[in-house]
Amino acid sequence: MTIPHDDVTREEIHHRQIDMRGYRRGDGLFEASAILIDSKSHDFTPPGGARTARSHTPIHDMGVTLIFDADMIVRDVRTFMRAHPYDTCPGGGDSLRALIGLRIGAGWNGEVRKRLPSCDTCTHLKELLGPLASTAFQTMVGLRPSALNDRDSNGQPVKIDSCHAYGATRDLVKRLWPYHHTPT
């Protein structure tokens, strides 16, 4: 599958699948889980690797689950690696336990970078954590008070200019907060 841009032919070389899901658990907590699978369209031996992954079989098949409470505090972290290129890879998920106690919210990505040194953390699991935080937020939409009411120190809704739809010049801002709308 490709995004249509032109009539150029393409040969698939690499395929990355990322699947993220959010859950309500029976114990009152919530989960946001991510699975990443990489494969090649040809046999592949990673640089310095001893294992060759056959065509269309996973080079990476790994995942991370954040278990959090209604206040978005991480209560547990779980990882798995069913396929990985190097023998030492499975240890790269252990460092993610440093996220326990961290609140999923503003400053998440910066705190993840501080708590998870690259030399101790699987790059692929670490790169899932940004979009996984978004998945956690989407899981909680409708279960927590709306962020539409949150204001900054100047009284402006924090959602304004947080994305394209909430741009200060957009109709959505004009409808929700006419006083804060900036005409084009």
C-alpha cells in the first residue's frame, strides 16, 4: 500500500507495522499497548548480526504496555520481544520500569528522554512511548473531564493552537471560544 503521489513504480523493501490500543482493565486501571513489527521483502542479516531473518519474517516483533490510573500515573510497564536482531536486545526493555510513577501528560517526552538513557534502552520501544502517551489520552477521552475547560495562566484555553483544528484562526475556536478567535 502506498500513498498515491505519482505514477512512479515502487518496490517494497521494508515494512513497519505499529499497532496501538487502549483498554479499561477489570481492576480499575487502564492500559495503552503498542506492538512494532519490522520485516524486509528479502532475506536480511543485520550489521554484525548472527541471525538472518527470512523474507517477510519479523526482524523486530516487540511491544510495550503502560498500565496507568485515572490520573494518568504510570503504575506498571511491561515489554516483550518475540523477534529481535541481536542476542542482547531483550534487556533493552528493562529500563522502561523507570517510567513507573511518571504522569502521562505535559513534559512526557522530555522526561522519557531523561529517564531512559539510549545505551540502556531499546530504541524501538523508546520511540513508541510518545505516540503511546497519545493513545493513553485517547483511551481516556470521555472518561475524564474535558481538556476544553483547561486554561493557562492568562485565562486562554490551552487547546488553542495545540493542533491544526484548534488553531486560533479556525472555525472551531470561533465557535468554542469566540473571544479568543483570531480572524484571518
